[in-house]
Amino acid sequence: MDGYGAHHATSRQAGRDIGDAVHQALEKGWDGKEILRRLPTLSPAGREEVAGLVDRLEEPVFDELRGHVWQREMPMEITVGSRTVYGIADAVNVEGNLVIDYKTDHRMVPEHHRLQLALYAHALGVTRAALVYLRHSVLHWFSPEDVQRGVHEAGELVRRMEALDMAPTPSVEVCSSCVFHGICGDAQFGHARA
């Protein structure tokens, strides 16, 4: 692996470690002091970062999420066509008709997570789904139409996989976030719609 590749892999793993620690802290209800004490495998800087990300939930942008009783880290088994998809919903409030997923990503790309939240919402019978971008202090809501479209797209993906239909479906929007856009002869470039 070249220098860039090794650095990129290390950076991705560090990002996963921070994300996993944030999820653990939220699941356990730890505050900043508890995080500093309970996560000894992270560096001091890593523990500080996790505490800072968790503390962002106190910002006004997330006021709508307070006052709910949340079921945390709910295992999901979702049937899509003839297949079963497994996942873990970060926080669910069925009475509030809501499922949320915490993200610590450096980049905000809600479309990368739409199918995930759509399937969770569909399986739970809720219509409200949101991403909580802690690093950016942004609450991104998916509309009920986004959820329906995501469920439909998941079904279409399963149908295509079962038919062994692996033909690319290029568009500026899809290609802008595809990991193969640099080597794909069908890739389309330009500005994706916001």
C-alpha cells in the first residue's frame, strides 16, 4: 500500500473509532466527564473529540429531539423482496413517529444514508426519519416521500441483484458519490442537484 493509501486507511479507521465511541456514549447516556473516564482505548484527543460531539446534542438545532423517550441501538431485520437486510437503528421513538441516525462524518451527504433510514422507518412503521450530523450541528430530515422513494429503490436494487443486472446507472448525482467514478467509463460529471 502506498503512503497515501496507508494514511487514508488509518484515517478511515480513526474515524470509525470516533463514530463507534460516540454511539457507545449516546447508548449509555454518558456525559463528557464519563466519556473521558470510560473510553481508555482512545487517545486523550480522541476522548475530547467524542465528548465534544456528544455535547453538541445540547445545541438549539437539536431541541426537537429532546423530551422523547428513545430506544437506543435497536437491532433491525428488514425484509426487502426475497432478501433480509440487517441493521441497527441508533435511536427510535415510535410514539413520536421518528427514527434518527447519528453521523460523525466529515462530509454531509444525506443521500448516502437515505436507503438506510428509509428501510428503518418502513420496518418500524414510522414516517419521520432524520440524520443527526453531530460534527456539523445539522439535523437533516427526510420527507415521507424520501422514505417511500428509498423503500422503492431498495426493492429495485434487490430485484436487479437477483437478476444479476449489474449495469451501471450513471447520473451526475449518483456518480458524484460513487467510489468507482474515477475508473468507470460511464461516469458522468458536473454539479449534482442540492
